[in-house]
Amino acid sequence: MKPYTEDDVQSALEAILAGAGVREAASHWGIPRSILYNRRHGAQSHSDALNWQMRLSLNQETELTQFVLNQATLGLPLTHFELRSFAGRMTTS
């Protein structure tokens, strides 16, 4: 079975709401029927369900990623220690 993305799941769910059958949508997007069934009945995606365990919010993660890419563009890549230190300062502020 080919891997599927969250976008595939959302597209399949939209197709089901538009009248397609669960089996048909699961087959077309390559998603297990159980996933579609559970999501239709209120289950969260894996990443959403585990979001509370993350140390950085999605906004902080995006900001940190942009900072790292900017530093690399300037020819100043961060060490692992510097990255952890910067991320630690983000969570305390």
C-alpha cells in the first residue's frame, strides 16, 4: 500500500461528504477504510492527537526553522548545542 498524506485523508473525507462511498474513497486515495471511518466519527489525526506532547508550538517550530535556514543562507550554520539553546529560550518566553 502506498503512503498517504493528511491531504489525501481530507480529500477522501470531502468525497465521502459529497456522496462517495467509504470503500470507494479508501480505494481511490489508498487509505485504510478504518482510518476514514474513525476520522468521520471524530477521531483526530495522529499528529493532532499528540500535539500536546510537543515542546514547541507549530508557530514556534516554523519560526525556528526559518531562523535556521536564514543562518545557513548567511553561511552561519548552527551547532546542535546552539539550536537546542535557541529552542529552549523560545519555550521559556
